[in-house]
Amino acid sequence: MHQKNKDTQKRYEGFLQTNCLWKNDAVYNLSQFEIVTKSTKIDIDIDEKLRLGKYIERFVSYQLEQEINLSIISENIQIQKEKITLGELDCILLQDKQPIHLEVIYKFYLYDNTVGTSEIEHFIGPNRKDSLIEKLDKLKEKQLPLLYSTECINYLETINLKVEKIKQQVYFKGQLFMPLSKINTDLKTLNSDAITGFYINQKELDLFKNDKFFIPVKKDWIIKPHKNVNWLSFDDFKKATNQYLERKFSPLCWLKLNNGEIKKFFFVWWP
């Protein structure tokens, strides 16, 4: 198998193994899309230049196309008013003849209890620039209401759909990372199965000075860590990550412990 195809396959498997951030409609009454994929094989050519979010949307399209009770009506629909884009609908599909407007999200969030007052508010982006609550608010207040805009209703008429017949769902997958001391925490609102690893800062790195490290490219953040990579020593890892920390960028990394166990973690620039 060609290396690019191998990479795509591993990433698709990683995407399928990623859990949704909550179950049913436990968060904001946002209903999670449910799908059980039978085949983990993928056979499509995806542009490597796509940013991760768009890359994952191609996985979702492929996943949906494999289902016999499902058909995609349209994707990436730009809703415009007088040549100004109001927003985009990720996907409109039919599932067992039920039309669904589906928004697709895949995120990485870290738990910081100094931010906000609730479990959901505690989850922020690795570089502290975004948060789960901000994304949820955007979904609830902008992305999902777009369906009911005059411009979108006009579009729906062109594909013979009535807005009142359409269900809205989200396909919100993600990886959650806890502080090292809280790695075994059970979450109350969000799905504990979405906890993928931990995060540490420079002060805590010395705890792992006898272990090995690897820094995957961003598209490999979604895959399950494996041993067949060029592992870095502690000193080489420190040197390699200096440039990330100077740019205030927190890389996702793999850690191979002395006993051979492999873990996923974020190395954060913030205290």
C-alpha cells in the first residue's frame, strides 16, 4: 500500500475510534448523530493540503456514503444574501427518509478548572484561544439557526425540502485531555470515554526524563499512537519542542514509557 494511502487509513480508523463528546442530547439539547460503521476500510484520495477540519469532513462524507439507509443530499452549502455569505450548512442528508441538517465538528480540548464554573466551561483549546462553551454557543446561536433564515428556506425549496420537516443534529467528536493529576476523573455531563490522555507543562516534563517521545504532524493527532515511529530521547524532545513553546503553540505528543506503554499528551506552553 502506498504511504499516503496507509496514512489515510490510519487517520480514518482514528476518526472512527474517536468518541462523541456527549451522548444523546445531554449538552444544550443538541442531539448527537448516531451511526455504527461496519467497515473501517477507506478508499478515497484526500488532498493533504486541507486543514484538519476539512480533512475530517471528507471522512464523514465517506462514512455516510457507505450506509445503505442514508443518502447525502448536499454538502458545504453556502447560504448567501446579496452576495454576502451568511454561513454554511455542513450537510443535509436523508436517513431512513428523514431529512437531517448535520453539523460536523472534531475538536481537542483540555480541562482547566481555573476557567469558568462548570464542567463544560472548564474545557479549552490547547492554546487557550478557544473553548468548548464558545463552540457550543456558536452552534446554538449561529450555525443551527441559519437553517431557518429566509435565504436558507429559499435554498431548501430548490431541493424540494421544507424546513419544518428537517431535524437538526450534530456529529461532535473530540479528544479530551485532563491534567496529569486528574487523568482518572469521571465526567458528569460529557462523555468520559472521550478522555484520551493528559497534558503537562515544562515543570512537569522532568517526571518523564527516562522515557521516549514523538511529535506527530497535526493530521496524525487523530490516530491511535503506535510504536513504529522514530522516538526521541528526553533531551532531543526538549530541544524539538522549544520552537513550539516560543510560538505559544501546544503540540500533541506521544509518550513511550519504560514498560512499553504508549500514551497521548499535550505539552502546553502555559503554566
